[in-house]
Amino acid sequence: MSLLTVSNLKKYFPVQGNMWNRKQVKAVDGIDLTIERGETLGLVGESGCGKSTVGRVILHLHEPTDGEIVYDGINVTSSSIKNLRNRMQIVFQDPYSSLNPRMTVGDVVGEPLDIQNTCQTRAERDERVLEQLLLVGLNTDHLTRYPHEFSGGQRQRISIARALAVKPEFIVCDEPVSALDVSIQAQVINTLIELQDRLSLTYLFIAHNLAVVRHISDRIGVMYLGKLVEVCEAKDLYLHPCHPYTQALLSAIPLPDPKAAKGSNRILLQGDVPSPIDPPSGCRFRTRCQKMKPVCAEEEPVLKEVAPGHICACHFCE
């Protein structure tokens, strides 16, 4: 049985308007996905496509507008999420704003333990905090320091230690390395992979860097304007991308070899991303797609299996 199943998940945010013309930002508009126990599902797409909102709605940091979230057989609602907080955690994108500057590292990592009443004694709490710091590559000298005394990579390790403090099974990694230097990104990613192997963790890894996602993910889902357009095994996505948007994303990956880069077939998308307040009819990608036909404006494509384990939402999947 899947650890997490999301069905027809929607999240709309109201925007300013009068009572006769109330509009909504359709950040997530009907997402279906499953995550198996022990796997990493990567979720990619350009900024504003709704991928971070998906992770936050799963954890009920935002209340879903519609849809169903089932975690390990439990229907996740506003009331049941309180009993699941120690099983589901998140690592936020910006390590500079997600840590309280007035708290020491020991207090930052120990706060979830205090909220969940996990430890019976102070000694047990301190031992658990130190254990988490050692797991992510920090040491005892860091316990009494404050977040401003650390680099970006070290701060993100502190965030990971905080998420691990209550021994969760599932972690939403919301672009955990996008704010870090490239040299540090690999270290943090490798730490996440080692922790997954050691602690049997399950990840929803949200990012826009396709190279990072390829390194850590078992399967990858591609989002565009609040919709999933393609989901498949990580290797399959890079070898056989089916959706035109996925093909455009992959063509934009920089190549280190200048000769190979010069000969690559770059797909340039025309125009801007449509507004999520008033998305196009039919296929949402049609306004920028080179394969657009009249049927794309009339009918919204549904996710269909084009190969074993490979689903795509396009009228002209190959």
C-alpha cells in the first residue's frame, strides 16, 4: 500500500475583488499522485506552478480547497493532522528565514520535542538533540550557538535536524538547496540520501533544478500551472520525455561541453505563463506549445499511460 495518496487536490487563494467579481488564484487545480514507502518523488516545474503549495497543503500548512489526502490509510483532515505531525515534517526553502534568530541551535532542534512531549526528562531531550546534530554532520560545539553564526549550508543542516527530531517517516523537502551555493548543494543532497538509507525515510522533493532532482529522485512529476503533466521513473523522464513542456525543460539544462551545447536542440517557449486566476481553456500549456491544435483549446487532456509506469497529459503524447 502507498504511504501517501493524493486525489483531486485543489488549493485556491482568494484575491481582491468586489462581491460580484470574486476571483481566485488556482494554485493547485486537481492533482493526483502517490508516493510509495521509502521512495523519493521529485516535483519540478517553473516558479509559480504550484509545486510548493502541493507540499504545504499535504501537511495542512494550507487548508485544501478540495480533494483527499490519505497518509498510511488515514484520511488527513484538520483534526487528524495533529496526530500525524510527528510522522510528517518539512524542510523549508530558505534556511535564513526558517530558523528563529533568537534561539540557540539546541533550542531550535529541541522545540519539536517539547511541542510533542516526546522526552520525559531534560537529559533525554538533550541527548536526542545531540543525536540529530551528529546525524547531519554537526557537533556538540554548535549546541549553544545562534543561527547567524552559521553558513547557509550549515543552517540547512540544522533545519534537517529539526525535521528529524521527532523521528518522522515522511519529509517534504521544499526546494531545500535552491538558496545555497552550488558547491554546498551536493553536500546537502548527499546528506539527505544518506539519511534516507539510514532512517528509511520517504521524501517529496520539490525543486526547479532538474539536475538536482535527477540525482535524488526515484520518480519525477512535472507540474505546469497547477496541473501535473507528466509522471514517470527518473531515468525514463530524461531518456524519453513525452510532454512538450517536459521536453522544453530538459532542453534548457546547461551542458558543460561548449561543443555539445552549441549542437543541442534548444526549445524556446514563446510568451509568458498564463495567469492562474484565469487559465486557458483545454490544455493549459497550449498557449506556448509548438504542437498546439484546435482540440487542445476544446478538451483538457487527462493523464494517460503511454508506457509502463509513465503517464502524460497531452493529446499528442509520443
